Amino acid sequence: MRGWWGKKSTPEKFDTYTRWSIGSFGVIEACGVLPALGALGPGLGGVLMALVVLHGVAIMVVVSWAMDWHRGVRDQPVRLLYGFGALTAVIGVLSLAIEAHGPRGEDVGSAAGVTYGIVMVLGTGVLCFGLRERLHMYAVVGGFSVGTAVAMLAFGKPWVAALVVAVVVFATASVCAAVGVFSIWITNAVYELDAAREAQARLAVAEERLRFGRDLHDVMGRNLAVIALKSELAVQLARRGREEAVEQMIEVQRIAQESQREVREVVRGYREVDLGVELLGAQGVLRAAGIECEVRGDAGELPGEVQSVLGWVVREATTNVLRHGDAQRCAVRLRVADGRVVLTVENDGAAGSAGEGGSGLAGLRERLAVVEGTLEAGLVRGGVFRVVADVPVSVSGVTS
């Protein structure tokens, strides 16, 4: 059970919770009606009991299919809704008929009344789950309420009693419908928020790539234009036998070397990451997402190369926590011992399990290998995922 639940994302968990919560209306209906049906005897009681159990199962199916429809993964279950509405009406009419023309006795009337009330309220409310337009929902609730009054009058009930029961059905069915519709709306909102969070992460990456592209264009575009002009000038001078052609080609060589230097600076600036800034940023982002984050350790005295590569570890680990898991807590520890820096990131949502085989952690291992570091990632105990990066304090490699 823990593994099945743990593999679900936060929206999927909320979706499952909502389905079972609303679907439990069917169980509530059966538990509320079945004990009272014993007064009807094995004949009528058995028939009505079978119909109520069928109605309860139908509630669960309608709820599930309706939520699938609202999520856009299934067509609107029109035939199922019509069939469910008809079953609700049949049980309601049968209950009123038993109360009016069935065996005499106070228990019989009470059983029929309880059956009618619970089935009509839950059935009408659940029927609205498969609708989107408010007018259609009002029509369904109003139609069953009016039908209640008409049916009760047809079976000889006083008009006052019929009116009171119709109003009660309208009010309680409206509440039931509102609860279900609001729950479905919240579930869709959770999915949309999760999609927006992923889109925001992708946009951040795209913006960083655009920034890098702009910087590279600014450097190379200007210098390449100058190189092209001077090369053309050198060609013209060489054709005329002028010695200035050599000077122009020397200038082209100088500009090309300067361009190489500037490109390396752009790439270095793009790849270098401040570990302290990344730790603060990770803590802020995780807390904003509702994840308790504790950071221990100071990165201030570490060399720039070490801070850079460990900053990428923090960034990737934070991304995995946000995108792949359902963590409640995350702990980041940084310690220096025996000439090595050890960065440990743990979370209780098994976040990294979804990204361990991807390019993210593989890229980190490549970065760490350049500076003679190592990376370990995996589950360590009951749902806790740990990422450990180990780097020597003094490194001979570079991260660019």
C-alpha cells in the first residue's frame, strides 16, 4: 500500500482521495438503507435491497467516470448518467409505492421513507457530477424535487407533506451536488497548479538558455563581423600586392583570439554557480512549495570550483524534489572533513527515484568527475531519498 501510494504524484494522490471520498457516498447509502429494509420481509425487502446495492455501486462508477470526463481523459458518460437517473427514479417510485400499498406497519413506512430520502438525495446530487453547466444542474435537482412532489401526490400524500419533502430533497441534493462539484473543481485546480509549476521550471531553463544565447551572440556577432570585414580587406590588399595585407591578417588573428577568450568568459559565467546563493534559493523555493527545508553548513570558505559544482548538485536535487516526489521535509547538510567537502540532500518523498536514471544526475556525475568528485543517489530507508556529493577541497580540474 505504501509503495502504491508513494509512487503517485501529489495531484494523483489528491485525485485518488477525492474519488474514494465522493465514491463512499455509495457505501454511506447502503449502510443507511439496508438495516431498515428488514421490516419489508425477504420479498420486497430483497428486491429493494438489490436495487439499493446496485445504486450504490453505480454511484462509485458515475463518480469515477465523471471525474475522468472533467479531467479530459474520457467522453461525457451520457448513457451512464441517463441510466443512473432512471435507476434513482425507479427506486424512489418503488419506495413510495411500498409505503402506500405495501404491508402495513410503522416499520414498513419508516424503511420506505428512509430508502426514498437517502437514494433521492444522493442520486440527484451525484447525477450533477457529470454536468458542467449550472442551468443543467439546477434542472436536474429541480426536476427530481418537482417529481418528488408529483409522485407523493399521486400516491395520496397531503400536498403539505409533498411540498415539505420536495423542498428538503431540493436543499439536501443541492448541498450534495455542490460538495461533489467543488471537490472536482479543486482536483482540477491541483492538476493545473502542478502543470504550471512544471511549466515555470521549463520557462526558467528556457530563459537561461536565451540569456546565454544573447550573451554569446553579443560577443561573437560583433567580432565575427569585424573579422569578415578585415579578411575581405586583407584579400583586396593581397591582390594588389600591398604589405598592409599582413597587418590586417595579424589583426584578424588577434580578434579571433580575443573572441575565444570572451567566449570562455561567457561560458564560465554561465556554468559557475555560487553555492551559498543556491542553498538559500533552494530553501526559499522548497518552503514556498510547502516543503520544510533545513540547511546546515557554510559555503563561504570553499574554492570557487567546488562551490560551482556543488551548486549544480543543489539545483538538480531541488528540481527532483519539486518535480518527482511528494516530500514533506528536505534536509541539506554541508560539511568539510579530511580535505573533502560532502554535500548531502535528503527528502522523505522518494523524489529522486523518478530522475535517477535520467540525464540530470548523469550530468552531475560528469561534472563531479572533472573535479575528482563522486555522486551517490538512491533510497536509503523507508521512503527517504538521499543524494551525496563528495568533492576534494583542492581540485585540479575546472567546471567549464
